[in-house]
Amino acid sequence: MKKLLLAPSILSADFTALASSVKKIEDAAADWIHIDIMDGSFVPNISFGQPIVKALRPVTKLPFDVHLMINNPEQHVETFAKAGADWITFHWENVIHCHRLIQHIHDLGKKAGISIVPSTPVSALEAVLPYVDLVLVMSVNPGFGGQKLIEPCLNKIPEFVKLREQNGFSYLISVDGGVNGENVSRVIKTGVDVIVSGSAFFDGSLHWEKYRQ
């Protein structure tokens, strides 16, 4: 059985004690740290920037899963790579030249991910699936933590699993938004590889230890 990866989102951490929040992630034996970058334009809120990524990099050896919910991400991937990102994920919805950006991320020595919002179909990504390392399925409309999972979004995950198997692709499939202790079993059954959890992880209601393999 494959190992499920947990990527707690520090968007729901205590902003006055981010280093302590990272320690909590490590103590839970989580696999990645998910860092939501919001610009107040592509999504309503403003969150972190490169300085936070850089400041946290010496605190942990866990991979940084940096999710760019920003306009013009191609202008910023290099600085996030230098700040310490390991995985850099951008949104299909606001990038015209996706192949070029994926290659740029790879040229920087980083893993490239692509994400879709709930209204974007699986078919939108078919042309880039051979090239990406990660597909991030948003199960809420991005911009805020603590939202309720939009259940039909989970139907996209088995579609990405099927496309991967049929074509011999190697990308991981991640889901982000509203995953909690009540629905995590259903989420896991979709075949997902990486689960992002913010509020439910930090308030202790996810009970991830039950699903460690």
C-alpha cells in the first residue's frame, strides 16, 4: 500500500509563533509543509511572501510545498526557489504559457506543480500532465482557510489517477481545502497521494495518526 503524505498548511498556524507551529508539524510526523502564497488579487486574501519562506527554511528539513495563489507567478518562481521552496505549484487559470513555466521551475531544480480551482475541469490539464510533478485539486475556492469541502471536487481525483495509470505518468495528486476528521476517510478512498490540511490539523481534529502507514 502506498504511503499517504500529509502537508499541513501554515495558513492556519499561529502567526505569532510560526517556528513552534513547524515543530508541531514535525512532531506529528507530517511529510511536507504547505505554504499558501496569496496576493489579494488572484484570491481575496494576502498571506505570506518570500521572506516567510526564507525565515522558516533554517527551522526544518521538511520539504516546503509552496502554493502560488498569485497573479503573474512566472515573475516570482525564481525568488521563491531561492528562498527555499522545494515544490512550486501555480494555477492553470492564470498562466498562459504553462509548459514554459513548468520548465522554468524544473530548470531551477525544483518540483513543478499545477493547481485547478473547483470550477476548472480535469480536461484542462491533459496537455501538461506529462510534464508536472504534482497536480493540486482545490476542494474549496482558494483564498480563505477553514472552508467547507466541496464534495464534487473529489470526483476529479479518480480521473487524474486513471489518466496517470493509462499514460504512465508519475505526478502526485494532492487535495487542498476543507479536509477534516469527518471526511478524511472519503478523501483517502479517492486515491489521492497528498492531503493538505490547515484548520483541522492545527485544532487537532484530523487525527491523522489513524491513517499513517
